Amino acid sequence: MTVKSLATLPTAFLAGVLATVGVRAAERFMATRSLEFSGGRILTVYGVVVAMPFVLFVVGWDLKRWEGNYWFSDAGKADMRQMWARWAAYFLGGLLGYAFA
């Protein structure tokens, strides 16, 4: 399994759900331990729970995306449309996770 195959609609949806639930769980964990949820802690939580899954499961990690004119080619435009669909799934998953967390 390659890293590019991780970026699908179902995985993007689950990443959205788990991102919201993970942030809420971290907030509750910090509150029960009387720790302040600010500064470096909040950046670490958002980086691990929100940003990394977003890059892996929504954007996808593919080196050809860093080439100069990739986004203006036909393959790049098709990839962009799929990426926006995954972003919508991630957003809807985040809403669902927020409703249940």
C-alpha cells in the first residue's frame, strides 16, 4: 500500500471524525489533569491530530505535486477535483465528530 492510496473519500471522512474527537479528548484530558491547553501543547495536538491526517488522507502525499506545472496539466486538474471532494468529506466527518464528541 502506497501513501497515495491512503487519500480516499472514506479515509478522509474518518480522519475528519477522528480529528474532532481527538481534539475534544485532548481538551478533556488536559482539563482533568489541571493542565493548561495553550501554547506548545495546543500546537502539538493540532499538528498530530488534525494537520498530519489532513495531509495524509485528504491532500495525499505524492512527489509529482511539487513539480512546476503539475496543477495546470489535465492530471493535476483531475487530482484537484478529487482533493476538493475529499476535503468536503473531511469537513462533513468533522461536523459529525463534533456532534458526537
